Amino acid sequence: MKITYYGHSAFMIKEGNFTFLIDPFISDNPHLDLDTNQLKADYILLTHGHGDHVGDALSIAKNTDATIIAPFELATYCERKGAKVHPMHIGGGFNFDFGRVKLTQALHGSAVFEGDDIIYTGNPCGFLLMINGKTVYYAGDTGLFLDMKLIGELNKIDIAMLPIGDNFTMGVDDAVYAVDLLKPALSIPMHYNTFGYIMQDPEEFVDKIKEKNYEGKVLEINKEYEL
């Protein structure tokens, strides 16, 4: 499995013949100078409607004929904007041509802002992406919740992508506790150092989970890793 981190909470995952983008915040991402026309995807996974997560999903989906997988209300919004979508909801799973996706809860908000209008886009979510015998848990924007223990008990998680930025999501210490609940083989921090409110040291997160005998890795931005 090849993973590229684009900063904030944006990732590209390549496995077999399939390419996935998750919360592709690219054009307005201060970490990046990347032409979205260079990005190709078969599927785009969106956790919620905030602009720093929907990002360039609509334009990429239209350019590449990618299918957006998202909670029902957000998927409907994207469909009305001309994208191809697969709507889902929390607790539900679906077997796709590449494998399986299941939506998990996330403690956050979800809305699109258009001018002075706030468009509610349903509940935020996280994703379990299961492909070729590997399971990736992408928590989305969330606070800590005890049901992460159930997610870890019901799934053998190979990679967990967890927010550490605090203020809007879990901070470092809560994310460390989340690792204790999930027990993934590898944890990757995300959603930090993009804006002033969420400045954190990702190496602190990695060091703290290593003290508990868990593996963690800070990914460099716009670099592909094979994990």
C-alpha cells in the first residue's frame, strides 16, 4: 500500500489498481504547491462538509470521473454539484469493486459555507477502508470517544490516521489514548500545523505512543511511502 500525505488531513492511497483520495484539501492548503489537474483518483472519501476537507473534491471528481463516497447529506450535495457519488451513513458498510468501506462515527460538525449561507451536510464520519487484506482507519475530524475501543476490537487495524491538532479535534494526549483503544499496527498523525489554532508537534505524539510500545510515523508532506 502506497500512501502520500498532502498535509492537514489530505491523503492519497494506492493499492492494486485503485487510487483513493481522502479529504483532498489541496488548492488552499498552505503546505502545498500542487496542481490538482495532476491528481487522479478512482474514489474520493469525504468525512464532512468543511472546506478544509471537501477541498478540491468536486473538481477532481469531475475531471477524473471519480466516485465520491460520503455521508448521505454530503453525498447529495456533491451530486447536485455534478459529481458521481455513493452515499452511505454511519455504521453502514458496502462492498465495492476494490474491497469494503464502513463509516464510523466522528465527534465534530459538518456544513458547507456558501456566501452567507450555511448548508448542513449531515453527520461527520470516519472511514474504515478494507482492501487486499489491509484495514486503514481514518478517524476524520473527531474528539476522543470510548467506542474507538469497539472499532479496535472488531477490526484488525493496520494503519490508523488520527488528528492531533487540538482545539477542533483530539489533541496529542487524547490521540495517544485513542491508540490505546484502537491498538493499530501503525499510527499516523494528521490535522496539525495548518492554522494557528492547531499547532502541535507530531513527533511528541509518536514518542508518547512508542513509550506504550505502539508504532507511529510522521509522514513528510507530498512524499510517497510504501506501508
